[in-house]
Amino acid sequence: MTPVHVIEPDFLPRDSIKYRLLLLLSKSSLSFAVTSPLGRLLVLSRLPIAQGADRNAYLNQVRKWLQNQQILHRPYKDTVIALDLKAPTLLPGTGHSQDDLQHAASLLFPADDSEVLGVSEDDQLNISFLYPVHDELYRLLQNFFPKAVILHNAVSRVRNAFLYSAHTPRNLVSFHISLPFFSAVVFHKGRLKFYNQYACESPNDLVYYAMLVTNKLRLKAESAQFILSGQIAHDSEYVRQLQRYIPGIERTDTKAWVTFSDQSIRWAAYFTDLFSLLLCA
């Protein structure tokens, strides 16, 4: 996808202390948005990162984008940063001791001295998200945004599905595409039943894992509501293939949290990951 850069005329740098900054870092891009106190989208940007870059090249590209984007240098009321680089593991409960977390990490993730353990907690859902992150990248973000909340992108993804589940008595099935990952979240009556993330290299992979989840949990169209989100175009082959097997699947609607202008409304469905970070601010 080509770079995206939208700045609304009513974005006032001098008022940045009133705004929220949302930033999403994936394997292929750095995206950020600035919203007003009332949730109006003021700035939207997506900056590409070369796919297949090794760890040092990736880090240098992120550092370059952070240094070159003057909008990111402003002070903001809240800054939320989401990482979508490696799959997380979800643990029941919050407030685990550091020793318990490190022990769990030693069983879940390959040993790597260059990585630290990231932990994001959701007290409302009573879930902890564990994920490995490159130490130098984590320190770069902390130094550049010392007051930011840094979390795994799965937090906003699960919270978004939770809010949707409150409006349906059926199972809520949320599929999320953010290549090279595909994830599935299932809620029933406000309780998380399932979460997993898969490597997805083709539309066939997507259909395989979607059918694996629905068959394993015995989810039928009449007993479930299916929603789709992620950084994926409406007309992509991934979406078309999924709609063939689940015709009633709906795109996530972010307009409950964000208001758009005529020039930015076209991105409402594409940047659901980024806009969902407002649920974590």
C-alpha cells in the first residue's frame, strides 16, 4: 500500500496538549493518528517499512520515521502505542508477580537475550497479554514517548470484540487481518471463549484458519455474529475469499469512537486497528 498522509485544516499544533496520539507499529508500517477531545480525526498517516528487513534495518527505519515526523514531536494529552510484531499469549488474571511472568515466558517463547517481555493487562476483562519485543526497539519508543502507554495490539482487538459482544445474545466472532497475521476472537455474553493468531501468507491460509476456528467451536451463521477488521482493502482477495464462506460477515464500524471528514472517511474501515486504540486511552 502507498503512504497515507491526511492533515485536517482544523488541526492546530498549539492545541496538541488537548489531543490524543495513537501509534501502531507492525512489520510493514508505522501508522499514527491524532484525534481531538471529541474523537474527530485530525491527522492520519501510514509510513511503509520495507518488508523482510532484518532487525537492525527495521529499527533504523522506525527511528528515521520518528525523527522525521514533526507531528510526533508535539506534547499530547495521551499517547497510546500498539505493537503488532509477534503473536501474544493470553493469561487469565492480572497482577501476576514478575517471577511468575518470567517463568511463563520461559515456557512460551524461545530464549533471546535481545528481547524483553512485554506485559499488557486488561483489568476489565481480567486478562494479561504477554509478548516478546526487541529490547532496543522498546527503549527507543520509551525514550521518544516517555509518557506513552505501550501495549500489544491484541488488547484493543479483544476489547473491540468485547464491546460488540455486549450488543448480541449470540456468539461474537471477530476475524482480524493484518498481514502477515490473521487472528480470531470469540466472545459469548461478555466472556472470552477463544483467541488465537496465525501466520497468514495467502487467501487460502486465511480461509483454512477461519474454517478451523468455526468448525472447532461449532459456530454457525444462525448462532453467531461475524465481524471483520484490520489493515486490508475491501476488494482484496483475502476479503473476497472470506465472504464466499461467510457471506454475512460485517466490517467493524469505528464511527462510534471517531468522526471523519469527507477526505478521511475512506479510511474508516482500513485503519480499525489504529482507531481502536482510543478504547485503550
